[in-house]
Amino acid sequence: MADGVESRAGTMGAIAGHEGSGKVGSEKGMVGAGGGLPGIFVDNPDFQFAYYLVIIQNKVGSNWVPPSGTSGLAEKEKKRVVIGFRILRNGEIREVRVEESSGAKPLDQSALRAISRSNPLPPLPPRFLEESLGVHFSFELEGEKG
């Protein structure tokens, strides 16, 4: 795993001037069997290319515009959506879907747009021999402190 990855998952909402803060790929519980980084979980347990996941995290993060109107969230209230997709060998994104809805359609839609705007990603690492990689990516929005 790469050092400092979590610190690179910025507060996109605050940077973009939104009232709440948003985090891309920052949910600690997403790392597990199959490998990944905080907020990015991959299907293949043999995927050993943390640098590639950092690239994905940065590209998707730069394309995420959290929904406006987050002032409706209570202090420290969190909404999270998980988007699943496949990355083909050439970096093309396919099979994009909401795997875990936040319950807030604007947040779910903003996460889907971030993935769409990130297509294509860089090609999969040459030493990764599979034809595609399944990825599960979390987006989190948190209400600001009063």
C-alpha cells in the first residue's frame, strides 16, 4: 500500500466551494480481501499496484463535483455511495453501476458523472495479466460543523 494515500483523498466539496465537505475514496472500511486502498476495493486479490489505484483516486477525485445544497446535512451526518465498474486493459471503463446508494439521488448522480468523466483511465499496469479489473469506489459527503 502507498503511504499518504488517505491524505491525497481531498475534501473535494470544500475545495469546490460547496457547503459540505466531500471525500472521494476515503471510506476506511472498504479495504479488504481482494486488495485496494481506503475507499477503493478491487476484485482481484493478486492486484499489487497501489500506485495505479492512487492514479484512479486522483483522476476520479478531480472529476467529482459534489452536489450543491449539502447544508441540509446535519453536522457530521455522512452520506456515502459506492460505484462499481470494470477497467479494461486499455483503461476503458465499463459496467458502471450504483452498488450502494446514498439515498440521495443528487449524490449518486454526481458520483456516476465523476466516473463517466474519468473515462478512459490509464491502461492497466503491464504486469497485471488479467484483461480487466473490477473496482468498487466510495464517495462520501459530510455535513459541516455548525
